[in-house]
Amino acid sequence: MQYTRLGSTGLTVSRLCLGTMTYGSKQWRQWVLEEADSIPLIKKAWDLGINFFDTADMYSLGVSEEILGRAIKSLGIPRDRVVIATKLFNPMGDDPNHKGLGRKHLHHAINDSLRRLQTDYIDLYQIHRYDYDTPAEEVMDGLNSVVKQGKALYLGASSMYAWQLAKLQHAAEKNHGAKFVTMQNHYNLAYREEEREMIPYCLDTGIGMIPWSPLGRGLLTGSLKRDSKDSLRAQTDDIAQKLYSRDSDFLIADRVAEVAQQRGASRATTALAWLLSKRAVTAPIIGASKVQHLEDAVAALDLKLDTTEIAKLEELYEPHPILGHS
């Protein structure tokens, strides 16, 4: 395993982060793995050297956090050696105050996440999306309070426009409060709109990027195809079908397969190697429903693509509308 600093912080994380949206309850999504099938994959990730785990309160409506918390306990993983990231924003109930980034919801959300994760602090507490209904000053003051209380060590943001991130950072700066140190954004070979503004902003300000959907929810590995779907997730993941449907998306997936074959590597390894070659990327957030998924991801750390291969992978890209902010 390779390790790096999380953005410009003093926190060291593995260059791969295991996303745990895959682990939870099938009542939430059909393709989700229940706890008995999830724990061995979390253990395998830890055994491979991954010390960075990402979840969110809304994944399986809290069950994902519960499984990660129990896994860390049952596997005997020392709390001071593991980096836990979670998120808030999305609805966790029917009440209007059970969502968003207002101070009341934040107060309950952080305490609920701590309880489910069986820990007294979260390493990286992230806002899942931008809140149009809550003033930036309230959002950042509330998050700063969480840091001051010792309930979170660092703050992170997820998919939004660069100007929105800058607005939130400015609100924190005005009050000498904690600022975001990471951006968890939608970024992969088939979706590169982040290269226009968000990535330059992150590079300029020292924000570490931990992209979600690095493999395009199966598009770049070949499980999501033009006319058929090879996995339960590809068959039932309506979000994937909304994000990746252009002919050029599938042509890029074919190009990944071509480069992968030439290199004697898997498609997943090749697509992740491209992402890891980008200076702004700290640690892609990978999903894993099989041990092979983890092994392919780790192999990407040692696959160094040359400039010709990178250009070949990138040349078919076409501009997209903004995807993944909602």
C-alpha cells in the first residue's frame, strides 16, 4: 500500500479509500451487501493496507455506518490507526429538520453518526451536497463547532460548483473557523467536467481530492454496457443509467479495455491508474463487492501509464452537462 497526506493536512491516509455505500441493507438498494458479506471485504481492505474508509449517514439510512463501526470493533482495528470519513445532508427522516446543513440537523446528525460508528470522533466529517436553504455562515459556524467540540478532526465537502466551495471557505475564513480540507467529487475518465474549475481551485488552495465513482459505477469495468448489464447493480442502479448513457461514454470504456489488454491489466486497474496519475487526487473512493475488486484497485498503485497511453484514454472525451450535484 502507498500512503500520502490528506490534502495539505498532517493526516496520513492510504492512496485508496474504501467506500462503504455497498455495505448495508438490501431494503435500501437491491445490490447492497448485507453485514455477513460486508465484514470480510472490510477485513480484506484493512489487510491490504487500506486505512481510509468512507461512509455516509444516508447509506442504507444508517446501516452502512453501523456495519463499519461493528467491523472496526470486531476486527480489532485500533481506532488510532483507522481514518473514518462520513457525511451528512440528505434526508434521514420525514421531518423537515431531518435534512440539510442547518445547525439543528447538524447537531443531531453528528451525534447519530458517532453512535452508529461506535466512536467518539470522526476523522473527516463531510457535507454531502451544497445546501441552498441554509446561509453559508451558519453552515460553516456549525461545522466549526463540531470541530471545536472534538467530534470531528477535519471537514470535507462533496459535489458542488467551485464558486460554492469558495463561498463556504470564505465564510469560514471570515470567522477564523475550520475550513474544508477535501473535496469528494464526481471524477473519472467518462466524466471530467471537474477539470474546468474545481480541480484547479483544489490544487491552488491545497484541498485534497477523493473522487467518488472512479470507475463510473461499472461503466469503465464493462459491467454497464450499451445494451446489457452484467451485474445486479448495473441492472438496478438507476443513478448509473442517468450518469452514463452517451455513445462517447461507452467508446471510452472500450478504449480502457484496449489499453488494459495491451498492459495485461484489468479494466478497473487501468482506469484507476489513470486517476491516480492526476496530481490533485489524494485517494479515489473505491467500491468493492468482491475480493477481486480490491485486488484490482491495489494493483493500480503500481501501474504507471505513460503519456501516450494517457492521451489515448483521454482523447475520446466529450463535454457533459454537470452531473452528480443533486
